[in-house]
Amino acid sequence: MERAVAVAPDSGEAQLALGLALLDAGEANAAVDHLERSAQLLANTGTFVAIGNAELSRGDEERAIAAYRRALAWQPASFAANLNLAEALRRRGDLAAAAAALARARALYPHHPKLLAADERLRRTQADALD
């Protein structure tokens, strides 16, 4: 992937592919640079979701939330953007907004296997907030 970016640095696809590979390898800091470059060259929902995922991996909930919202501006019916936005909002402590984002994700894909774990994380966080 790095070679593809070196050969075609203005390729949004190559920047996205390298950013995703770096994110999968656990290198979120390096991934963000390539994903942001990809967004400048080839903006789309998936690119913004990937940026949000990288930012969340780095622990920056605010930047992750902003990226997921950019994805939703492109495609409001994105299951991944709504689900991941819910997680970022939960981590930030905005539990009502997290529940709303999770409800939107559930409405889009009611039986998705990731919903159970997301529901459980939100329930635990809500219970902890009451203690």
C-alpha cells in the first residue's frame, strides 16, 4: 500500500487503502494522516467512518464524533456511522445522544450482531452513571 501511495500520492483510493491497512495494524496515528488525505481527494461516507474509527482508537471522542457526523451528512442511513457514533457518544458520557444514535442504527439493521454488545455497553454505562 505504501508503494501505491508513493506512486500515486494524489489517489484517494490509495490513501484510503493505506489508512485502512494502518488502522487494522493498530497504527491509528499514521492511519489518520492518510485517511484525512483520502477525504480531501475522495470524500465519501466510508472514509469519514474510517477517520472516526481511527480517532476513537486514539481516544479522541470529539474528533471521532465530528467524523461520524460528517459521514452521516453524506449518508444518514449509514449503519456503521450511527453505531460508531453511539459508541463515541457513550464514551464521552452523552448517554441520551448515544441511545438515540443506537436507536437509529437498530432501525436500519435490527438484527445486526453488533447491536447486542453496543446495547450492553450502553446499559452498563447508564447503570454506572446512576451509582
